[in-house]
Amino acid sequence: MVAAPMLLTVLAVGLLVSIFQAATQINEATLTFVPKIVAAVAVLAVAGPWMLTTLVDYLQRTLQAIPTVVG
């Protein structure tokens, strides 16, 4: 759930770049790599605080549940 924004964005960018490469017959490795990295950094900048808050809340709930699970 937390990784969904990043995964979907990188997937969409990869698909668009692949379509562009197929249409223009340009087969350059950096053309697929650089846009994905830029998109991932942009999503991390926008959704990073939400992702971090969600992960910290999950970790807190998990650590607080240890005593109930153990005994």
C-alpha cells in the first residue's frame, strides 16, 4: 500500500518511454533509466512524508503488539 504511488508512477513512465521507443525505434538504455529515476524522486518528494508517517505508525503498532503475541 505504501509503495503503490511509486510503483504505479514508475510503471506508467516506463510504459510511456517504451511506447516512445517503439514509435521512434530509438533503443537507448539511458532513455529508459533516467525518466524512471526522475519520476521516482518526484514521487518520493511529494508522497514521501505520507509514506514515512504510514511506515512509522505501522512499526509502532507492530512493536506495541509484541507483548500480546508473546504472552
